[in-house]
Amino acid sequence: MAIIRRMTDDGRRTADGGRKYRPPFVVCRLPVTFAFLLLLFAFFLSACASTRPAVKIGLLAPFEGVYRQEGYDALAAMRAAIAEQNPHGIDVLPLALDTSRDVARTAQKVLADPSVAVVIGPYWAAEEGEVGLIAAGKGWLRPFAPMENGNWAGSVVTTAEAFAKNGGRELILAGLPVGWPTMKTAIATDPGAVDAGQAILWLGDAAAGADFALAVWKRLPDTPIGLYSAGAETFRKRVGAQMTGPVFLVGWIDADYPAWAENHSPNTPAAYTVYRLTADALRDLSGETITTVWQPALFILQTNGALVLSPRR
């Protein structure tokens, strides 16, 4: 801060007897008062800051390791939803927590934060068994099961079965995660158990699914392999040029997905699910009615990594 002090005549004069010019005021700079001014300024800034309620939306996803890009794509989708939804009267912050090492411990950590209103996760169906009852409370939204009923797994398998039957094949399941519902569909626990005329829906870890697919394609190179929800890019990179059979992915979308995909990147079905769940959570916090109608959709994985939405039959 500057102190302004009036100067008195000190009697000094020029050689001809005139007075030397001195300004009537002089500014004395004092470090202590300058610091006080900064504190005062900070106080006024804090007094003018937003007093709107602030909430966090948690995202449990992989941000390290082989699936880190999946996690960052999901976070980008969440941020886009927050920016575009712009809920009135609420400040929203994304809280991204890495699940690549210990998803159960990560789930417990997010529960300890009282400012977290909604949690989107776990990201994979394979992680649900590890989280278990930790994430059983209100406010947990699963990207792999956005339908709010117990028939999501059956809907996924039915979609894959339609694809298999269209090609004259029988669908079998493989890589079942812990807790996957019991179904009548046949299960292959070993690549050697896959027969000609079958198509596989892999429900587990995408990297392990790539190893399973490579083993199958050595004997039956035209066998279709399906993935669930996410991990298509990791799968594609792992199999490389050895991807000899068709590869499909079952993901969750709604009627707005095609238009959204044209204007957003990344635009994978997994990213869209996080985007829509975030937008719906913000609408709910603002007191609006949720109208999203989720439906499982089938995508075809191209050799260049693109996922093409297959038309409904």
C-alpha cells in the first residue's frame, strides 16, 4: 500500500537564493501495508464469489494401464455433458477416480466424500463383482447397465443372438464376469470348445478377449467375436492383422445417439453412455423429468478402428 504524506519546506534553496522544487506530496511504499492491501483484495474477491451449491459427479474408470484411453474418453464425455447441460443454480465438478488397480477401494473412497451426489461406475461389467454391495446405494449409475431394471443382461444377449442368427450361427458366451446372471445360452470356457457355426459374445476383459479370439481364429478364422460395452480399440490393437473374423460390439444408446455422434469426439457407444448418464443425473438434480429410453445396439468394428452402428432389423 502507498502512504501519501505532505512535505514541509526543508529550507534548501538554489544558488541564486530560490527554493528547490519539491513535490507537495511524496509516496512512501511500505511492504507491510502492500501485503495488507493484497489480503483486503482477496477478502473482497471471496465475498463476491459464487455462493451457489456445488456438487461432484464421480467417475470410476481406468486412467492408468492398458485401458487408460477408455477412461479419458469417458471423462471427456462427462465434461462435455456438464458444459452442455449447464444446470441452473448448481456448480458441478467431475471427480475422476482410477480403478485400474483396486476398484473396490476406489469405490469406498468416493463414498467418503459427502459432496459427491452421483457416481457413474464401475465402468466394466467385469468390475461389478469386485464392487458388490459397496455401490448398492442410491446415486450409483452403471455405464454397462444403464437400464433401471434387472433385464439388462438378457437384452444384451438377445441383441447378440439376433446378429448370430442373421449369419446362420448359434451364439455362445465366453469370459463371463462374476455375478453375470444365469442364462440358457451355452458357455465356452476354453477356445478349443468353440465349434464351427458358432458366434462368440465375450463379456470379460477386452485384452483377455483378444487372446481368446486369436486362439479361436487359428482353427476357425471366420468365427464372429463380439464384445460388450467397451474395449474395442484395445481388442483391435491386440489382434492386429490377425483379425480374420467379423468383430461386433453391443453397447447402450438411445434415439439421440446418431446426431450426438456427428458432433462429438470421442463418439464411441461407451463414451455416449457416460455422456447421457451425466446429463440425466444433472437433470434429475435440477428437478427435471428423465425421458431417456435406453436400448442395446450392435456396432461393427472396422479394421481401421471405427465402430459402425448396424441398422436394426
